[in-house]
Amino acid sequence: MIDPRESVERHKVIEIRELIGKNVYTMEGDYVGRVLDIILSLRDLSISKIIVSYENPRLVPPDINKDHKPLGIPYNWIYGIGDAIILSTFPKFFRRKKEEGS
């Protein structure tokens, strides 16, 4: 027989404020940055994105993010949350935005 308390323990619920300040890493162990903020979807009351500080120019080259703006990372990219946040995916290549008129 399945004990319903088991499923509660396996699916830990955390408060949104616990995410702020957590370090974010790729599956390969590359440091991405630190969670600065959370974007919520009011449609279904879920987390849409995490806003992460720009701290690793190897992952997002400075010529792509000249102003070192924080990164908006879709919540569905998250593999796991514990002492840190691990991303299941992160783009390997970034393209420059096309300049207007070209």
C-alpha cells in the first residue's frame, strides 16, 4: 500500500523567496549567476522565469550583452532546485540581434 505522506516528502514545496540569491549552474557545472528576481504568470499562478545576474562572460559573451543586463531564464529550463539551481538546458551559441535596416 502507498503511504500518501511519502509523495509529499518527495515533492518538496519551497517558497518563492527561497529562490532569491541562489546560485545557478548549467548541467556541465558552469556558473551562470545568482537569482535576482522571479517573474510570475498570473494566468496559471506559476513561475514563468527566473532573473539571473550576468556573471559569466563565457556563457553569454559581452558583445552580445554589452550592458551586462540580467538574464531571463525560462522556468522550464530548471532541472533541479536544492542548495543551488541546476539548469537542464542552456544555449551553447548566441546570435547577435540584427541591426535595424540590415
